Amino acid sequence: MKIARGVFLACFLTMFSVASHGADIPVDCNVDSLNAALGGLDPADFNVVLIKGRCTEDVDLSGFANLELRGDPSATIAGFVSMFDAGNITLRGITIDATGKDARTVN
């Protein structure tokens, strides 16, 4: 009986973890828009966006509940990154270059 319960629990947890993971989305900013890729995601799911190249756009992460932006060594966001009403956002391996931009903070 213990083994059957353990197998059931393992299957249930595996189904739950697969169901809660949205997508791993590759984005080559040399040819693609990061905002367009983000717009196609369900903000309630856990999503990982794999970024390559230089994204020359302001990026809005508002409303995402679980999101990771993961960059390769060339990954740069040349613009603002805004996050309003968002949580559990991770930026990893990405350069943010807002040089020449007039920064504003809203509390």
C-alpha cells in the first residue's frame, strides 16, 4: 500500500509541475521582438524566455506572475524594463542599456 501511495503521489506531482510550466521561448532580438514574444505568453504560467542579441525596445513585464528572462553572452536590452503588478521576475545574464534615456520612477 505504501508503494502504491508513493507512486500515485509522484505521478500527481509530475503532472502538476508539467501543467504549471508554460513555455521556453527562444528570442533572437537581431530579428525578433522580445515584446511580441512576451505578448504571446500566458502571464499566469511559469515561462522562460531565452534571449540572444540586442533588443532595441522598451520591455514591459507588467502582469507576469512567474517569468525568467535568460540571456546568452550577447543578450542586451537597449531600453527600459518596466514591471508593474508583477512578481517572481528573474533577469539572468542580460545587460540592460538605457544610455541616453530619461529615467522615471513611479512608486
